[in-house]
Amino acid sequence: MSNNRQILSDYVLHLADNALILGQRNSEWCGHGPVLEQDIAITNISLDLIGQARSLYQYAAQLIGNGATEDRLAYLRDAREFRNCLLVELPRGDWAVTTLRQFFFSAYQMLLFQQMLHSSDTTLAAIAEKSLKEVTYHVRWSSEWVIRLGDGTEESHNRMENALADLWAFTGELFVPSDYEKSVADNGIGVDVSSLKDNWLQKVQDVFNEATLTIPTTTWFQSGGKEGIHTEHLGYLLADLQFLQRAYPGMEW
Amino acid sequence: MATNTNISTQQIWSLLEKVTDPEIPVLSIIDLGIVRAVNHSEESGETEIVITPTYSGCPAMDVIRMNIRMTLLEHGIEQVKITTVLSPAWTTDWMSEAGKEKLRAYGIAPPNPSQQVCDMKLFAEESVQCPRCGSYSTRRVSEFGSTACKSLYQCNACHEPFDYFKCH
């Protein structure tokens, strides 16, 4: 595989892994949501994310060739080969953690895909166009929850404050480009994520104003996920996700 | 089964009207607007069906692909290639008027035109007409319903809970 193709497939895998891991994490709520309607909502969001991941894995498999398939990429890579951001692999926590994380991620994805519409890579531009419609709903749904809980009761507000304290240090990584992100951004294929940060912060500020929450002043952020250095949580998630294919290789429904 | 070589592109479009959405069986894939092109070569007998998904993760798409194959095979069309395209992205504006009426009769409120409502305003609710009694006094119970393409509503007039095929 040529160097450029390798870099592009790394980038596509990074995008795919973000969507798959958050989709898998959210799907843990299936049957456990606070009320039936919200159980359905979060699992529908999972479905959208896993659908986006499938489109991206199919493209990555095409770039990698050599017998790669979307299933092999999702089910047979180890934690160190995953390039997702740490934010998406963190435990689901309570409803405040789940909805605040979804808001942080969806607001980022929205800005990312709006830029990716202009990618010189037509496949990525098409996936961005398709996904953007879905992400619009995710941003709205998650924003409403952040406001509802943040500006709710003392208990719900405290839960949101705790979620914010847990998650904030993992948001910085979204906007610090890895080497492969820098390369594809320079080629007009990928998005320069560092350019998204100001707009993202503005969106967070707008929602936090209504939610009576304050953006933390800490400037130190956790990182490593994009290079395959993960938290201890990813291994457990993958054990769950990949069990069937590891135990029964090639098994189909 | 004999191979049917004398079939026209128009006849293939008609056959595709028999392929329905497995989640909403009153709607054909033509009503939904997900068939983007039919490319049929009368010389070689090869047929390409170009489709686009409603939502990225719609689990019905795999079933729809299989049903297209089976329906065409029943009519002797064997060499079928199904191509999936993502752009331009599907919109509920592509749903046929006949399809919208079928939805209403089935008890699902059809989608409003997208330019009116697909925006980012928080806590806003679309004015959706109750498919049972026709009242516009309805309220959204949840943004997401039984499938990705629907949200849950309830009518304030007749109290009927119903699905709304949301604008997309």
C-alpha cells in the first residue's frame, strides 16, 4: 500500500472507530433507559452511529484491500489498533454523562462533517452529507438533555456538574490533530480539526448558558486515543463487542 | 425458470413497486424514493438498480436489497447489480404523494416538507396532523420512535398515540 493510501486508511479508520465505539457504548442503554421513549432515542442514535461506521469501514476496507472487510476491521483488531478518541470509550456513567458526552461529540461531528462536505475525496464527502442529517437530530436531542438536567433540580444539576468534571479533560483531544489528520488536511481530503475548536466552544457556551453550567478553566487535556493509546475501558468494551467473532470465527447470523 | 431478455426499463420500474419496506409494508421502495436509477441493457440483459439508504444505519436496507433480487428473479431477471449511493442524501421530500397518503391511511403521520422544519431550534415541535382525527393539536412524546425514521406523537384531541415519519 502506498504511503498516501496508508495515511488515508488510517484517517478513515479513525473516523469509523469514533462512530463504532460510541455507538457500542450507547447501545448498553438498550433495555435500561430511564424511560421507554429515551431508551429508544439513545439506541436509535447508536444505530445511526453504527451505520456511519459501516460506511466508513467499507471504504477503509476498499483502501486497505488484501481481504479486508468491514467486519474484520470492526471485530478482529485489538485495542492498540483502534484510533478513536478517548472521549467515546469512557463508561456510559449515568444519564448525565451519556447525554453530555453525546452533546460534546455530536457538536464536534457536526462541525467536522460540515467541513468534510468540501473534501476532494468524493466518498468522504458523500458520507459526510449523509451523516450530517442524522447528526443534526443528535445535537438537538443531546442539547435539550444538557439544558433539562443542568437547569433542572438540584440533584440533576449536580449530576451534570459531576459529568462535566469527569468528561472535560477528554474533549481537548478532538481538536489536536494526529499526524495522519494533518496529512489529509494538507491534501484537502480531511478536516483541520484545530480550526473547529472556536466554533465548538461557542456552541458549548450557548447551551451551557441555558443549562446554567460553566465551562471549566482547566487547560490540561488527556490524549492518546488517536495513536492507539487507550484507557483501560476500551479493552472491556471490545471484549463485549468482539466476543462472538473471536470465539466462533466467521460466524454469521 | 427462463431468462427474461425482453423486458424494458419501464417494466423493471413497475416490478420494483412490488418491493416494500419491511418495517412499513404499505410503502413500496418507489413510494419511499430510495430507487435512484434503473440501468438496463437490453443487449446484455444486465440490470443495475441504484438505491440510496434512508438512514445510514437503517437495518431494513439489507432486506430491501435481497427483496429486490428475489422480485426480479421471479420475473426471470437474473443478472442484477445493486449499487448503493450516499449522495445526494435521501430526503423525505422524495417520498411520493401516493406514499404519503398510504402512510396516513396506515396510521402514520406523513413527513412535513423539509424546508419548513429541519432546523436546529431547541425544544421546538413541528405541527403534525393526527392521522386518525385530523387535529393539529398534537404533541411530541419523543424525537425518536419505533424506527430511526419516525418520532412519537400523541393527539390532544382524540388522545391517539401515533408515529410521525419525521422530515429528513
